[in-house]
Amino acid sequence: MADAKKKPVKKKAAKPATPRSEKKCSVAGCKRPYRAKGYCRIHYKKWRTGEYGHVRYNVCSKEGCRKATLRGGMCLEHWKADHQKGEAAAAA
């Protein structure tokens, strides 16, 4: 079996890549050059904060808050506000 020849593996031809300088932002009406994820620099920042539907990072679950999640699906500020109320009611 050691003498068996292996079949040569055919490599697929690579598609010619479109240079970044030729790509444009995917937001309608925006003519800025492409940066990442199909967006220009300005729209990419908005995408990262969740303004375009897909949230890259975990953000606070409270309405309108876009801070990073730390505990229980909330930012530290909202988490403390919810838990300090519960401690004050239990102490009374």
C-alpha cells in the first residue's frame, strides 16, 4: 500500500478580488469608500452600536441604552439601579 500513488488535488481558480478603493458603502446614497462589513467608516461605527439591526457587541437590554453589558444583560448603571431598589425594599 505504501507504493500507491496519490491523485493530484486540483486547486480552484481564485476570483479576482475587487480592490477596496473601488468598493463603496452599502447604505443607499452614501458614496464614501468601503471600510468593513460593507459600510464606510461612519456607517460602520453605527453598525457596531446596533443602529443597523445587527449588534456586534452585547449591549444593555434597557430601552435606548447602548452601553456594554456587564451583568444580567444590563450595563453596570442599570444593573445597580435595579439591584439597589431590591436591597432597600428588603432592608425596610
